[in-house]
Amino acid sequence: MNAPENALAEWRAKSANQTRLAFGQALLEIGAREPRAVVVSADTQDLLGIRPYIERFPERFLEMGIAEQNAIGVASGLATTGLHPYVCAYAPFITARSMEQVRNDVAYANQRVVIGAAASGISLGVAGGTHHALEDLALMRSLPNMTIIVPADVNEAYQATLATLDIDGPVYLRLGGRVEEPPVGDPEAPFRLGKAAQLRPGNDVAVIACGALVDMALRASDLLKKEGIGVRVLNMHTIKPLDRDAILAAAAETCGIVTAEEHHLCGGLGGAVAELLAVERPTRMRMVGMPDTFAMVGPTVPLRAKYGMSAEAVVDACRALLAQRR
Amino acid sequence: MIDKTGTLVSRLEQQARQVRRNIWRAIRAGGGGHVGGSSSAADILAALYFHRMRIRPTEPDWPERDRFVLSKGHANAALGAVLAQAGFIDDAVLDQFYAFESPFGMHPDIKVAGVEMCTGALGHGLSVATGMALGARIQKMAFHTFVLIGDGELHEGSNWEAAMAAAHYKLANLTAIIDHNKICQSGRVNEVISVDPLADKWRAFGWEVREIDGHNMSDVVETLDALPLNSERPTAIIAHTVKGKGVSFAENTYLWHSNSVNDEIYAKALAELGLP
């Protein structure tokens, strides 16, 4: 590893707990380790914290301005020449606006393009519905060849970004906004692509969560543990390819599955788990996430709670499944 | 340079005639297709593939090769024709247009030797070509990137995002050729949505512009040989062309943007195109 360990530790110590910035910091290490890496920005230099990268690797940085469709097409073209582009962008714009470029130029052409998508979910709560990305996972999940990762904290975001060094194809990395994302797991635990991390054991009910909802799942598990209820918590950081074994084991060993995510209930992690279980092992489920509506304006944390994305909502979902236990 | 005797030009004209015959052959095999926009591009493609581009048909992934992106992917019959004539793909593939499991469908597939991007959804090629040209610059590679864009395709706004970026980065190693046949699917381009003044638009975006007769092979060759026209700017060649060029009943009508081709029509077309 070329990046100085102490520099990383120093950055972690002083940096806010925001996955978008961990991505930018990881690009510094990627730039040093991979001479083919090139960073493409859609006027998002501070959003993803890439100014240190730009300073160190100016010849491998391309600003494309506020033009997401072009940024994706350019990244695809770069990839065809053997470079490894990392696109830095806003999640709502780089997915919905550039969907055709992502589908054709990146996924269909199967090019090695990593999309770092910040400000996902309702992390830009006060910005309003135009700036929320609550359908991005549904869009990206529907694309063949796409790998989708949703880091839950800074450490995972950093490691997941490094993991893209070994992914020879398109990647969508879903990152947060300007909101604290508390650490959820052992920072020394290795990131294993496509393998869920079990953060709490338990055989009564299982919560499969990603992103900001992992922390809420942990709090729910800890609350119910006081009542003697064992809630298994799986951090499903890789949405695609899905860790089928971990899900099927959880279905077999508990009374039901709760999924939890900051995304519409349609098409995200809950949908992915339900699609698998409906075919392989029909299982009682509850889904925690954004209902079928556009969110109102507000700070992210109370907004999440209003729409049922909270530790309390996870607890309620677990209780509902336990009440149905045969 | 062009030889005074015109040997090069007459060879390319001959090859372009063969491209047109192959366009009709493929489209007849498929039962129909984009005759109009494939035929208008035939001379440009012949000049690129049989003269201007540095390519190795037996080594299609040669890293130093010049790149060609067919942004107007619906002209894939023309691309298939030049790829077959150049030796990238087997000639027999031209008889498998649209066939089950064929590598040769209505739009280009990157998995086919010599095809640089899967295009056809319009407004994608210029961005991808800009990325290729930037990739060449970053890696200090000498290849040139060409992209062929339809005039109706310029309705897609993403083209202008890319035009802005390519000029910003002063990509002299990038050439966009506009196949200006003036007709799109519903009628005349400028009646659907006007793209005029076309040359002024590209100039205003920071491109070096040259307008040529896209069927005058001397004109085409001379312009391609002169690239880059400006060492600080990407080049836009506005090639004035005729939709369906080469077959009288298919020329200059939106009805032949895409149309069915049976054996009888095919025989008439070949008779007009003349011997290979």
C-alpha cells in the first residue's frame, strides 16, 4: 500500500463522518496505486472531497462541468482506451438524468467506469425533492453488468472504493451527503465485495440493511436484545451481486426478514431480497424505507423519521414479524 | 496527398460504390432498414476506412489505432460494409443482417471486431469520442478519433455538452463529421427542428469548421488529409450529402430513412449502382 497509513489515520481523525469525503480520500490512494485511474468531475470537486487528488494528479483529472450525460459518455470513451475513470457526481443527476448514457455507454458496453454518487437518498433533505435520490438503486439494479455498493460508514466507503481496483466492469457507489454517518462496524474488518457483514448475531428475526439504515438496525437490535429477542443484523453493503447465501440462511434460521434502506420501497434492497426469497424460500418480510411519495423539505434526520426510516420503525417491523411467528 | 492522376480517388470511389452495394445487400437480407442514412455516409466511410485511418483489421484492438464512432448508429449497414470490405469481419456476415444471434443488427455492437461503441441511441457518440481523444492525450498516444453524427441527431442536447467540453480541452485529435443529408425520420430536418445556422453553431462552440461536398471524393480526401485543421481546436466537417445517395428512387426522401427492401427493389437498386 503506497498511501501513508498515518496520513489516512490523520484524515479519519479530523474528517467528518461522511462517506462522500471518504470516497474522495480513497481516490488519492487509488491514484497512487493505479496509474490508469482518472477522475472525472461534474462540477463536484468539493462535494466528493477530491481537491487533494486534483492537486496531486492534475494530469489525471478532468472537469466536465454541469453536464452529467457528457461526463458519463466521456468516462466510457476514456475506459475504451484502457483508463479507469472514476466519475464524481450527484446521485440524483448522474442516475436519472444520465440513465441512457449509463445504460448504453457504460453497462451495455460493459466499460470499467466507477460512479461515485454523492448526496443519495434524502441526505440533501432541505434541498427538496428535485435533489433527492430515492430511485437510484432501482435504476442501477435494473442494469446488467452493474455492481452496486452502498457503504454504511466512512471506513466502509474508503474500503469499498479501494475494492473497485479489482472490479473489471461498471460500478455504482452510493454515497451520502452532508450528514453524519456514524461508524457501524469494526474499522479493521476487511471489506468483502458481495458478502454481507453480520454485525449482530440472532435467530429470532433478521434485519438486512444498507447505508444509513445499518446504524438504525444496530440500535433496533440492541433495544430488542434487552427484551431477550435476538435480532440478527446483516450489513448488505453490496446490493448487486446480492449475497444470496446470507439472505437464505437468515430466512432459514429466523422467523422473518426486515429490510431497511434509505430508498423507495420499490426496487431497492428490499425489492432485491424479496425477489430472491419469493423464488427460493418464501419468507415473511417487512420493508423499512421511503413510501411511494416525494419527500417534503427538511433536515435529513427528522425527515428520515417522518417517513418511517428510524430505529423505532425497524423495532416495530421486527415486532410485527415476531407476532406472526408460528 | 492526392495524386494528380486521380488513382486514389477513383479507387476510393470504386470502394464506395461497393459499400453502397453492400448496404443494399445487407438491408435486403434483413428485409429492410436504414438505406437513406447509410448511403449518404458511404463516401465518407470509404475514405476513412480505405485511406485515412490507421487501422489493423487483423489486430482490431491495436492500441494505437485511429478510432471511429458511428454516433448515427442506425447507419450500421454502412459500417458493416466497410468493416467487411476492410477485413475486420467476414463478408458472409453481411448476409446475416438482423438474423437470430447475428453479430450484425440494426445498430453497432461493441463486441464486433472493429466496432468501438454500441451506439444508435442518438447523442452519445460525441461524448464517447471526446473521452477517447482525452484518453489519447492523457496516455500520450498519437491516434485520431473520428465520430460521424447525423444532422437530425444534433437535436439531442447531449451533443452540445460534448461540443463544449471538446473545445474546452482543445482536442485537435478529435474530428466530428456531420452527415448533413437534411432529412430525418419525419421529414426535412429544418422543418422538424431547425439546426441552422449549422456551421456558425459549431464555430460558436469553439470548433474549426469546414463544409464539404460529402460525395465529392477529392473533397473528402483532401479534407481528411489536412487534419487537424487547427492545432488548438477540434474539427467539425459538415459534409453536405444526399440521403439515399446512389439510387434515384431512394434519394432525398424521408420515405427512405428506413424502408422495406424486397428482391425486386434490390435488383433495381443494384442496376442503378452499377458494377462493383
